[in-house]
Amino acid sequence: MQQTALVSNNGLKPVDYRSDTVSMPSEAMKLYAASCPLGDDVFEEDPTVKALEEKVADLLGKPAALFFPTGTQSNLAAVLSHCQRGEEVLIGDNYHIYRDEARGVSVLGGVTMETMTTDKTGRLLLEDIKAAIKPDDPHCAITRLVCLENTVSGCVQNQQELDAIADYAHKNNLSVHLDGARLFNAAAAQESAISDMAKKADSVSLCLSKGLGTPAGSVLVGSRDLIKRAKRNRKMLGGGMRQVGFLAACGIYALDNNVNRLVDDHRIAKQLANELSTIEQLEVDLDLVQTNMLFIRPRANNHQQLQEFLGQHNVLIGGQVPFIRMVTHMDILEEDAERTVDLFKQFYQVK
């Protein structure tokens, strides 16, 4: 039920909840990017890319970092840098690398994925990890990597549990990769230092184009040896870019200016959830609204009609039946949320 375009030209401000990736770079971000020096990053000559990589490595407390065009490529390069063909990754069954990245680690890398069931918050249990590690037996794939994720569908993972999984993995000679596409959201919700949330992971992928509002880009952090391998994999995957300092500069601006405001997105998501939960025809699990995402289940099978009605008023929603997904971001203000709630009430004829 994903909408691809606004369906009305009625002069109303577009309000797009499909993802936080739809947010537009601010004028200040564009002006900053236009002022930064450039070079050929494939030749390691772009000073702005180097500055971004150093900044992210320092923020996460890791020795090195590498800029990527997308989070999918960053995650793929990370897994290929940890694993050889025929080896195995342990991963949650609703994690993005497994569910939403075209199974690239298997298709392109020859790395199998052993999935474990997570609960509705995305929680992965240490006992399931222990049970899934394969014995040293030629009949079995070699378990090499544990992939974690934070946040999962907007839910913040318990840091002590993630650390315990990482500790057990390391004791069993496994590496740990953290898909931290929205790790800054998790850190904001927990009021934690992002370096503490990344400390136990051997590699972390961070997305700059979601809540931080840049046009594109992700950064992979890890040891110098791992980043050296990741650079080769990035080249193989077609991710080497030339004068890409424009995008890197947007990332620097976002890290300096857009991190502290993430709590505003969280507040507006909770505002929406609280208001929409009062509509009898909707189910909203308020306990799952922990950052900037909310999932709504219409009790009647009217997703398409609701989507079309909202689209006529320049409000876009996403999700997969039976759920509607709404993601808040810097382009959505409190008054936009209020208008959205009013439209839901109009559709369901709530007085």
C-alpha cells in the first residue's frame, strides 16, 4: 500500500509519513555543502569525505570509518568483510539485512543467513543465539557473524541484552555487526552516548539520510583492518564515488545540527499515537511507539480507501496490510500532526 506520489494539488502542504528518508535537506545544509572543498574520493583526495569519516569514527569510538552511498551497501560490505563464502550469519527474522536488502549477502556474497524469531519489539534472545551456533562439523555451515539491529521498527533494544549477546559471540570467536541505521534515534530515546551503544560491536553501519535529513549516505565504522577490507568490497559493489564531498558535507552538517532535534520527532510520533488511539476503529500499540515510528491497524479492511482519502489531502502513509506505518521526521511539525489526526477523524466520522 505504499504511495509513490501526492495525489492532490490543492495547495495544502505535503505531509509525508512513508519514511524519514523523504525529508529534504535544509537551505542551511545545502549552503554548507556548497562551501566545502572537494576531491576525488576514489583517490582518497576528498578532504570533506575524510573529515566526515574521522568525525563518525570518533563519535562511535572506533578506529576507522568508510563513507557509502547507501545503508544497504554499507551492511553488505560489512558482512562480506567479516565472512567468507559458505559461512553463516545469525540474524533476527525481521531485521532489515534479512528482510529488506534483497538477501544480498547470500545472492552476492554466498553467505547464508540463519534466522531467529524475534518478538514484536525486535528482541533477539541470547539463548536462541547459543542454540543456533553450529558445531565444528563438516556437515554444517561455519557460523561467523551475529547481526544485531537498533532500532527495530522504531523500538529501542535493551543495551544490556545486546552487550551480553556480543560478549558471548566474541567468546565463541564470532564477530558482531550492528545495523544502526537509526542508532541516533535509539541514543536520543535512551539519553545514552552513541559510543556506548556501539562499543561491543565490531562494525556498525549508520545512516545519514533518515532522521538526520541528508540526501544520501551511510558510514561504516570498525577496526582499520575491517575498513580496509570493506573498502575493497565497496569498490567491487560499485560504491566508489568521485567528488562526493557534497554529500559528506551534508553528513557533517547533520551531525552538528540535527542530532539533538530527534527528540522532537519522537514527541510528535507519540502525539500522533496518543490521538489516533482514541479512534475506536484503529488499533495502536502505544508501548511500541518508542522513537519516530508508529504502526496502526485499522479494524476494518479499508486501508486502500483510507490511503486514498488522506492522499487527496496531501498526506501520505505507508506500511503493509494489515498495518499502516507512519514515520515522523524533521519536515513534519506539530500542526501537521494535528491536521493528520483531524483527517483520520473525518474519515472515520468521529465527532
